[in-house]
Amino acid sequence: MSTVLEQKALCALRQYSLFSQGDRIAVGVSGGADSVALLRFLAALRPQFGWDLVVCHIHHGLRGAEADRDECFVRALAEQLGLPCAVSRIDAAALALRDHISVEEAGRTARYAFFAQTAGEGGRIATAHTLDDSIETVLMNLVRGTGLRGLCGIPRIRGNIVRPLLDCTRAEVEDYLGTLGQPYCTDSTNLTDDYTRNRIRHDILPRLCALNPNFPGAMARMLPRLAAQQALTDCLAAQSAQQLHAACGGLSRQGLSALPEPVCDRLLLRLLEQNRLPVSAAAVERMTETLRTGGKLDLAARSWFFVAQGDLAAVIYAPPGGIPPVPVPLPQEETPVILPFSPQKSLKLTLCNKIVANTSEKFNISLLKDAIDCDRIKGYSFMRTRRPGDTFIIGKKQLSLGEAWAAAGIPALLRPALMVLADEQGVLWAEGIGSSSRAAVTENTKQYVIIECQEEKTP
């Protein structure tokens, strides 16, 4: 391979193991220079690596005849290269209006959903972001205000999304296409200064390059170093999350406060990401203050809160009025049943047969603290949040459910979001405590249900 683009992109393929032999790859192709260069590069390597390439183009319903031209161009290029072409037509403006987001965000969301559908399970998505795109993204984040993550640029790999041209400049893309004699389309909106990115591209970047002609090279050296520091912070945050795990999915408040500030900030960001809540530096600042002062912070829609009380801190889902009861037919079939409770939490119920106690050892009831005896269920059973007057039996002592949670060390602010399994006589099981003594299994239990609280986490 002779051009700079080919040398850099091939080096990236090998150094970062971007693809494997025989991969199915959905290649996002808009018709612009970057995406056309990516397609030509991957198509040239296709016989060597046995890739199953699919050209993906999305028509956003914007730019009128120009967008129609781009679609025709991409279809023709795919046919010329002997590759299948998948095209999707959307109305990005209508999607933005429906979802109350910007047209750019609506288009991006639809675009990646289409790419993922085309790639299929186990497939890869290749996009044509370049070093210039990454630098522009960093400068945009810098203008808006950002932390370390925003200074790292565009990630080379994110899930199954891969960016082979991330070390290449736009000039190198154009040189490559010139060498091939390959035409491409120009998006007229990229020539205006109506968007922040275009103003950075047309005005700010040239000024920076005038100060340092090798500014792109300097950024190319800096971005991987910052990304490595961010990766280290992510690793430390993940380790800390395991070490500080506390009751009911919370974290040790004291442990969080003792972490180095970057690690604590990253851990708080993880809590937002795991619950699919809006991520921002402002939200993390407010969470940090709540962590210090204690109390409850409204994160979103009067249903999501960050709470810090005693030695616990957690993100909870507790809509006004609680969560409506969900019927739970017990005993159920032997196949485990998963019941959703909140957007990120569910209850897993597994029916088990009679306990066979070892006569030489004392029966250990603590091993089954989250199990209930099916014969002790009275009438209908259902899952819900707590209600006024709920009681809980520990041994021979009857407590209010609040008192039982308090005895288990669970702060009051967390309790509205906890799950309760109840029947017509009251609470059978409560999250964070286990089964009430009135429903606990014994050596004589014939059938019992094991209850597990599950929380969905993002990678």
C-alpha cells in the first residue's frame, strides 16, 4: 500500500485488531469524501480478509434533491464494487419533533440503529470519522466546557462500532481519493457556518494551524495519552464500585467521599449511565454536593433521585405514589419468572422442590433468607412498593416495615424505591431484608420460591 491513508489505516487495523477474518461489516457511506475513502479501503482488503461488506446509506429526508443525488451515487458505487447496498429513508425533522430532540441527534440515533440492524448480531459497524473530526469534537467540547472524557476525542472502538480512519487527516483522505481517481459528493451544509462544527472547521482550526503548522500531529500524539488516562480512571472506578458495593444496590457514601476526585466523579457518572439518565458535569457536581451534605437530589422527571444518607449513596427510581402492584402467581411453573419492577430493576422467582435436610448437620435457614414457603402464601400475591401499615416479622417479633429496614441499616431515603412481595395478609419478602419469618422455609417445606433482585447494568 502506497498512500499515507492506506499505511495509517492498515496499521490501525493490525495494532488494534479492529476486525477479524470473515467479519460482517456494515459500512456507513454518506457519499462524502471520508466515507467513500473508507469504503474503497475496506473493499480493497475484502478478498484478503474475507469480509462480508454491506454498504449502508441513510436518507434523512433533508436537503431535497441533493440528498437524492447522494443516495443514487452510493447505490452506483456499491454496484461498481460488487457490494450489497442497504438504504433507509427517514424523516429526521419529524423524528426530532416527536422525541423533543435536535434534528442532528434524531438523525444520528436513527442512523446508528439502522447500521446495527444491518450489521446483525455479531457484526461490526465501520464509520469514517477522521483525525479532523476528532479534533473538531475536542474543540467543541472545550468551548462548551468539559472534563477529561471530552478531551479524548472520538473513541476508536465503541461496542461494535469501529473507526479505521481515526489517525488520518481530511487532506490524506482527499489525496487517497485523488490517487484512485474516485469522485465523491459534497454536502452543501458543510460549506456554511450555520453549525458550530463548521465554524470551528473553517475558522478556528486554520488559526490554530497558523500558530502551529503541525497542530493536527500534536493533537494526534496528545489524544491517545488522554484516552489512556481516561481508561485508567474508568478501571479504577469499576474496581471501586465493586469494593464499595453496599445494600440495595447502593455504594458506601464514606468510601465514595474518600476516593480521589476524578475516580469519584467517574463513579457518579457510571451511576447515571447505568440508569440511562442524562449525563453532564453539572449533574455530577450536584451529586458530589449531595454526597457531602446528605439528602435527596432530583435527577429526572420527579422519579429518579440520587440519595445520600448515613453511609449509603444510591440512584433510586421512586415515582410519585410509588409503583403500581404487579400480580405474582405463586407457586408458578418451574421455569424462572422475571418480573419488571422499574426501568432498571426486576425480580427473578425460581420454584424449588422440597428441602432434604442433612440429619447430621443443623438446618441452616440463613442460606435461604430470600426464599418463601409456598404453603404459607395466603390468597393472591403481588409485588409493589411499601404501603402505610406494612409490618414485617423477624423471629417472633412484629415490626413496622420501616423499623425492619432501619434494623438492616437501610436509610429512610432509599426505602420508597425498594421492592416488596406481599399477599393478602401483608409482607412476605422485602428487598434488603429477605423473607418475613411468617413465610420462611423450614425443614418441612414442600415447595419454595427463591427471590432474587436483579439490576440491569450498562457495559
